[in-house]
Amino acid sequence: MRFNLLGILIGCAISSLAASLSLFISINIGKNTIPSLGIILTIILTIALHSIVTPLIYRKFRMKPLFLPTCPYCHSKDKLYYSLAKQPSWPTEEVICAYCSHKLELQYEVLKSKCGHKKGVVRLQLLWPQSWGRWKQLDPIVLSTSERK
Ligand SMILES: [Zn+2]
């Protein structure tokens, strides 16, 4: 899991907005409602706003998600990668697993064509919500003859 200050600030802002909205709704509904309505409404609004608003922010500002994918070759839980690009690249990034040294291509957006895809490099696509980090493996793993033994 990757933590950065900007991600934490975005999460706090979304949660504060959800709490403010639930307070506004609770006050306008009336005082004779369920006492825990504000808390339940805050939780529901926080989840809804995180699911809807944060993916838009993460895509707009090209931020990496909280969770990087598990390496399909070695299944290392540390998810430590080295980037091959000298400058940040978007919407695709080639990385190398720090444990098994296999090259992967991370796609932060849905691409319609395979343009620029190198054969033999496994592509992993980021799914909704893009701020969280759910990944889908697009290519099967093909091991070379020396790796099969
Ligand atoms: Zn690996």
C-alpha cells in the first residue's frame, strides 16, 4: 500500500464533505429522526463519494493508486517495482519487479489499442475505482524455456 500526503488529504477532504452533507441532510429532515442517522448517512456518503469522486481526481492529476498489483510471476506481497521510465509516463508505465526482475506494463487507463505494447511483457490494467488499485491481468504469462525448469 502506497501512502502519500496528497492521497491522505484527498481522503480527509472527501470524508469531511460527506460529514457536512450528512449534517445538512439530518438538520433539514428534523430532530425527531433516528439519532444514529447522521453516522449512518456519513458512512454511506463517504463510501459513495470515495467511489465516485476520487477516481476522477486520480485520473485527472495522474496519480498512482494506493495499491500496486501483485507480481503475476512471483506473487510477492511487497509489490515493490522499479520504473523503467526516467520521467513519469501516462497512461502506461513499464516497471520491473524487484524480486523476480520480470518486466510488467501497468496501464492506468483503458486503452483501445495495443499500440506500443511489447511482446512478452505482461500488461496489467487498473480497474474502477482507480484511486484504490484493483488490477486485471490482460496477457497470459509466457515463461521462456530457461524459466520453465
Ligand atoms: Zn515478481
